[in-house]
Amino acid sequence: MTSANRYLEREVIAALGGVLLVMLMVVFGGLLTDVLNKIARGKIPAQLLFSQIGLRVPDALTLLLPLASLLGVLLAYGRLYRDSEMSVLAAAGYGPLHTLRPLLRIGAVLVAAQIALAFLLAPGGRAIAHDMVQTMQRSVAVAGLTSGRFVELPGGAGVLYVSRVSADMREVEELMLVRERDGGRLVLTARRGTIEVNPITEDILLRLEAGERVDGRPGEPGYRRIRFETADIAIPKQPLDPGDDPIQSRSTRELWQADDSESNAELTRRLAQPIVLAMLLLLAPIMAQGAPRQPRYDKLVVAILLYVTYTNLVELARVWAVTGTLPAWLGTWWVHALFAVVVVIAWGHELLAWRRGRTLLRQLGAPA
């Protein structure tokens, strides 16, 4: 471990930490907005705000870590090229492969972290978050109920208001339900209500006690008014969001034991994430090369476009494998193979140029 290697490692780690911190702040803001939106629509209880955000961070990191690694190397090595420090190292015999050596140690840690995120932490966080919401759905929090708030029930089941919710989230007091259907309006009021869950079907019932029912058509006579001792109201379950894919919450062991195409495609997607990170790290030192006084951020846009193209091709290949457009055994491997060819060509060109330069120096009598 030479001083130059340690110096390059420090530069890369500092740049990577800064880029990752900025990206996490941006993603945290996006996650906060998304979770608050779901809370406002009654899809997630307000009590789960911070837990839902925390459990979704590993899933976001699986997407951020490859891009942050690429940008971190570009910023660190790009500064060294811009300040002519790489030229000094090259004059001392520090060749292209030497610049890659510090990345191998950092890359091994990053790939290991990406494997843990993709195969364990991200699906585990999704599963725990889903279970927490499902558990809360077995109480009045299924509709996002809180004291003194009107909440729209899913599936057009009406608008529900309760004046007080018990501490165990199982009982409510002074409630009112307004439901409009086929031009008619139904209003239910009750002094008390309790939640009952079918242990087999997990259907949720709101059992009202000591209430009154009024129904009819607005603007027309003939309203009916009925008093009741008890009445049951079925509360529809919250539908899954389009972005919530249940298969992404399954453990890697379950996917490995399954034999269907969707499970194989999800397993391939998780396996592709550390491969993408490794490929981008191998290509980063070549992309970072530049002339002195070159603009600092000119290659970041190219790097982002490269990352987006690579990841979108991987996702497209996964979809093609699921739909049968491509053979299942091919999966996303052809995308990684194409990118590996690009990496080999880039490094081959770089090593050939380095060798020609050293040969030219020997011919001129300079030390190579």
C-alpha cells in the first residue's frame, strides 16, 4: 500500500461521502413527500411516518450507491487530472493500472454493501414496512382515522368522521359515515364503534352501536330514518400502490426456491445491482481522464446518462425475460456482457496508449 494509493483512496472516499450525503438528502425529501402523500390519502397511518421512511432507505440506497460511486470517482480523479497531479504520478511511473488499484479495495467494500442491500436489507425493509401497514389495517388505522378528522374511505365507500379514537386503535366514539351512491345519500351516526377482523379472510368490520341511519335523495321527499342498536359496516382494504410490487418484498431464499418466471426475474434484478456497481467502478478511471484546467463537472452529465442507460437496459431485459420476448436463461446477462465489452475495449485502448508512450520515451532516451 503506497502513499499514492492511500492518497487516492482518501480522495475517493471523501468525494463519495459528499456525493452520497447530498443524494440521501434529496431522496429523503422525496420519501418524506411520498409518505406524507399516502398519509393524507389514508393509505398509511400517521404513526408510521418515520418508520416507513427509515425502512425504505435501504431500497433507495440500492439505486443511489452505484451512481454515487461513479460520480465520486469522477470528482476525485477529475480533480487530480485538472490539477496535473495525475501527470506527476504518471511521470513517476504510476500507470493506469496503478490508478485502478485503490478502487479495488474501495470497490470490494461497496460491492459487498450493495449485495447486502440488494439481497437482504432492501427486501427485508420492504417486507417489514408492508407488515406494519397490514398490522395497522387490522385496527381503525385502516382508514387512517384520527380524532376529529374526516377521512375518505377507499373504493368510494364514503367519508368517515370520528370524534375520538381509543389508545389501542380498536374503538371509536361519536362517529358519522356519509356515503353517496346512485344519486342517493346515506348518513350513519353512532355513539360508539368497534373494529372486528375475520381471522381467516382478514375482512374488517366496523360494528356500530346505538346509532341512526338516514337515507334518501337530496332535494326529494321520502327520506327514511331508522334507529338501530347495532350495525356492521365493511371497511374496504387499502389497494396496493402501483409502485408497491409484492414480489420485491419476498426474501432471496423464497425467490431462489420458487420456479416461476417473475421470481427468477426479481432474483436476476437483485443480482444485477452489484454487477452494475462493479462495472461502473471499472470504467470510472477512464471516464475521469481530462486535460488540466478542464471544467470540473462537464463529465457528470455523461456519467448520469450512462448510469440511466445501463440501469434502464437491465430493467428492459428483465421485463423481456418475464414477458417471454427473450429466453428466460438469457435474462439480463446480455446487457452486462455488452457493457463488459465496452470496459475491456476502453481499458485495452488506455493500456495500449500507455505502452506506446513508454516506448516513445525509451526511444528518446528518457527514463520510462
